[in-house]
Amino acid sequence: MTKRTFVDVKTALAEKYERLARLTCSVPRKATYAGHALKYRRQAAQAARDGHK
């Protein structure tokens, strides 16, 4: 997996969970999805900084 692809996948997952957090009506599920999105955003940022070694 190349650096570009890995970062793209993590970003796509973050976008997916952000979308799910907006669409759900359940407050606990909203928080869970927002947490997942934040985790994937952090992973994408870290991989971009590190050059995904």
C-alpha cells in the first residue's frame, strides 16, 4: 500500500463516520461516530507526517 493510498483510505473512513454522525439521531451513537472520525483523521495526519514508513 502506498503512502497516498493509505492516507486516502483513512481520510475516506473519517468522512464516512462524520457523515454517519450527522445522520443519526441517537446522541450516544453520534458521539461514537464522531470519535471514530477523529481517530481516523489523526491516523491520516500522522501517516502524512511520517511518510507512512
